[in-house]
Amino acid sequence: MDYTGQSNSRSAPAEQRKEAMRLLRLSAANVALALLTVLATPLATQQATETPEQVAARYLHALSAQQWDSMAFLMHPYALHQLRDVLAPLFEAPSLDGAREELLGVRSISAAKALSDTAVFTAFIARGLGSQSQLMDFLRKAKIQLIGHVPEGRDTVHIVYRMTFEDSTAAISKMDVFSMLRMGNTWRGLLSADFRMLGAMLRRQART
């Protein structure tokens, strides 16, 4: 107020601008806080840690249900690429058209090379296991018992499990191991030694 009792016309606009800026900063802070609150919930869910046993149970369930895509999803990217390396003769040898079709579902080298690592694994597992009706019947009906895991270093574990099958004609109990590598807050599967043996067989076949 000046000596006449009226507002100072010069200071009023400046005070209004300050108040407007204060309200704007406050609103921006509230919006940012709200966004952080909304985003924090799914982020926390995504970062939930899975135990090796939980991942192994999902993998073995996918195996018994013939869910090949789910099995591929639960394999470590390193293992998927390793399978491609193991099957290298299928991507190189012109003489293996028959083996390519049998194992990957494609005949030519160019068609094989066009498959992603995930597609190679899915096709290989589907054609290798899906064609064995007795084995798949065993896997569907077998009871799976996860016994526990053995750590190897900080990033590798070996899940020990038992598969038991019993009907009126037979009773089968089989112990096996599923190895996994840490990936972030979870675990993903590694290849067994059986795959490497297959690779050696393919290389011998390619040389004949």
C-alpha cells in the first residue's frame, strides 16, 4: 500500500508472477511424485527374484505339456546360441539336407541360417521329442519331485530332480540334473552334455 491507501501497481504483478511460479513448481513436483508412485509397482513386480527351483518347475512343466516356446523362453540366451554352435554342420554342410529337415524342419542351408537362436531350439526340441510318442507319454504322466540345487560358484546352479512313472505294467524312477545360469534376478537353463554329443555326431556325418 502507498501513502494514498492504494496497492502498489508495480509490485503487485511481480508478486503474482512469483506466486504463479511457486504453484507451477509445486504442481510439477506432485505430478512427478504421482508418476513415480504409479511406475514403482510394476517395476517392483518385474524385479521380483525367482529361485532356481521355481524356474526349474516351470521348465519341467513346459516339457511335460509339450510347450516348446515356453521351454525356449526359460533357456539362457547363451545356451540358445550354444545350441546353434553345436548344430553348426546343419548351417554349413550341403550334404546334410536330410538331417536339416529331420532336426530343424527346413531343408536348405539358407533356410536354416534364417532361423533365430530361439527358433532353432524350438524346432529342434519339438521335432526331437514330439516325434517320440512313448517318451512324451512318460513325460506327461510322470510325477516330478524337485530335490534341491547344488551351487557352482556364484552364478551357476544344478537342480536335482526325480521323475517317477508308474502304471499297471511298469514302474520307472529316474534322477536327473537341470543346470541353470543366473540372468538378472532369475535363472535360465543351460544345455546338457547330450547336445554336445549330438554335435560331434553331426560333424562326423558331415565329413562322410
